[in-house]
Amino acid sequence: MAIPFKTIALIGKHKNPDITTPLLSLAQFLSERDLNVVLDVLTAAHIEDLAYPALTLEQIGKQADLAVVIGGDGTMLNIARALVSYNVPLIGVNQGRLGFLTDLTVETMYDTLAMMLEGQYVVENRTLLATEVMRNEECVYKELAFNDVVLHRGVSSGMIEFEVRINDEYVYSLRSDGLIVASPTGSTAYALSAGGPILHPGLDLMALVPVCPHTLSNRPIVVGADAVVDIKVHYTTETKIYADSHSWFDLGEHDRVVVRRYPETVRLMHSIHYSHYRMLREKLGWSGILQKNGG
Ligand SMILES: NC(=O)c1ccc[n+]([C@@H]2O[C@H](COP(=O)([O-])OP(=O)(O)OC[C@H]3O[C@@H](n4cnc5c(N)ncnc54)[C@H](O)[C@@H]3O)[C@@H](O)[C@H]2O)c1
Ligand SMILES: Nc1ncnc2c1ncn2[C@@H]1O[C@H](COP(=O)(O)OP(=O)(O)OP(=O)(O)O)[C@@H](O)[C@H]1O
């Protein structure tokens, strides 16, 4: 079978010396299979006498057929947002903490990649969120989020107050520490810590999860892909909006935060043996066996 991937980009967690050895070893493994290997410029900057071309993420987006990200969830979030418009499938090798988005390990990556390069893979299309801050009908901040868009009180100790509308219909007003609008991918991140539901990543949905709401009856809600979530901030001290916690913006009084599904999706590639439920079981420490007699 013809290999559908000719040029493979390797992108490592920036400034992490631990990734250099596995990354170069993976580069050699791929070169020996007659594949063109390229590295991203930030990763390449820390490697001496590099035998592979160093490309910007934009060049990788245009030239690579596949990108292997060696790092943690934080690195994958960043690279996925940067490459989403180029439709390059992404494979994650975990060198970080939890590794919800980076399911291969350094130990298993050779065997698993060899199988995937022979066509034994599945692709998941993952939803992203697009957010805009509107001030007097003018957009003053615009960002993409793979996990979540979070309205938060920042460092101030006081609660924030805001009003939520969905598709122009009033939903509720709330006083709380914040509100998380999570994609299915982000449903296992901050939203989960705040009591939100775990959404299967194949779903095209968003979860709205309040952070410490003052009205205890206020619960997380799940809305459809066509929902345009409009949050009007009533009173602000230091209120901020965060996209994946990587980018943020200081909100002013009466600013509106608009969140909607981004039309393009991130393509995550997994081995055919990948199981979302096994991953949840392992990462979240769920029990794998039923014990008899309550033992
Ligand atoms: N109290 C919290 O749980 C809390 C607070 C702030 C931000 N966050 C999350 O951190 C994310 C940014 O991640 P980071 O790694 O760049 O920051 P980070 O380095 O601060 O790590 C946050 C933790 O969240 C994990 N994580 C990230 N994305 C995940 C996902 N989709 N599913 C399960 N776990 C995930 C990471 O592995 C890491 O252990 C934000 O999008 C937000 O969801 C969580
Ligand atoms: N090659 C790269 N190009 C661009 N940004 C990068 C690159 N490598 C890492 N980053 C950014 O550096 C940061 C690394 O994230 P983080 O500190 O959370 O580490 P991580 O190990 O990837 O993830 P985690 O801590 O969640 O396991 C993120 O902001 C990520 O987007």
C-alpha cells in the first residue's frame, strides 16, 4: 500500500531538553523509511548540527502531510490551533503531564507509527471554539480555543456578574467566579474540575460550566454546534477572558464575549487500537475491574 504521508513534521515541546533524544531517534526512524523529515524552527533552535530542514509552523502547514507533536497537552493545544487551517493530521507523543491529547508514549511510538504509516490509523475531527470580544460593536479581541474559552474574575477576590444569551435568547444572569465554555476536547480539562460533563470528542457540542456559581441551582448545560453564546459582563473589576489559558484579554465594563464553534476542525490521528474510554479510565484512574464482596 502506498504511504499517504511523504513529508512528516516533528514538533517538540519548546525548550524541553528531554525531547531531543526521542525526537532525533524518531527522525532517523522515519528517514530510514524514505520519508522527508522536517522540524519546526523553535524545536530545531535547540539542536546542534541538525540534519533536517527547519520550517516555521506556517511552512509546516503548507508542506507537511502529517505532524508528530512530542510534548504535553499544552504543546498540542498550541500546535493544533496554529495548524488547524492547513488540515494537517496530528499525532501526539506524550512528554508532558496528563497527556489526554498525546496518546502515544516514547516507548511505543516506533511500533505504533510504523502501523499508522501502513494505513492502520483512525482520524478524529475535533471541534474548536472561536471567541470575539465586542466593545461598542467593534471587535477588540479575537482568538481560537481548542479546549475552552473562560470568563474569569482574574486575581480579584470579588465575584463577577454577567448575562448569558444563546442565539439571541436570554438564558440566565449569574454571579460567580467565572464561566467556562468548553469544547468536547476541553470537557476533560478545566470544565471537568468545575463539575462539568465529559463530552465524547466526536460530538459537535459545547458545555457551559459555571465556576463556583453563587446561585447553587445553576448547573452546567450542553448546547448544540449552532449555538452562538453571547456573554455580557455587567460589573467588572479585573475580569479576563482566556482562550486555552494561553491567551487572555482584560474585559471592560459592558464588553460582550461571543463564542461560537469554529468552522474548521483539528484532525487528531490515533492507532486503530486507540480507545477513548480506555484513555479516560487510565488518565482519570477509574476502576477497570469489579471487585467481588465489596473488596
Ligand atoms: N482548575 C483547573 O483544572 C484549571 C485551571 C486553569 C486552566 N486549566 C486548563 O488548562 C488548559 C491549558 O492546558 P495547559 O496544559 O496548556 O496548561 P497547564 O500547563 O496549566 O496544565 C493544565 C493541566 O490540564 C491538562 N489538560 C490540558 N488540556 C486537557 C484536556 N483537553 N483534557 C484533560 N486535561 C487537559 C494538562 O495535561 C495539565 O495537566 C486550559 O485550557 C484549561 O482547561 C485547568
Ligand atoms: N514547538 C513549539 N511551537 C510553539 N509553541 C510551543 C512549542 N512547544 C511548546 N509550545 C508552547 O509551550 C507551552 C508548553 O505547554 P506546557 O508548559 O503546558 O507543557 P506541556 O508539557 O506541553 O503540557 P502539560 O504541562 O499540559 O503536560 C505551551 O504554551 C505550548 O503551546
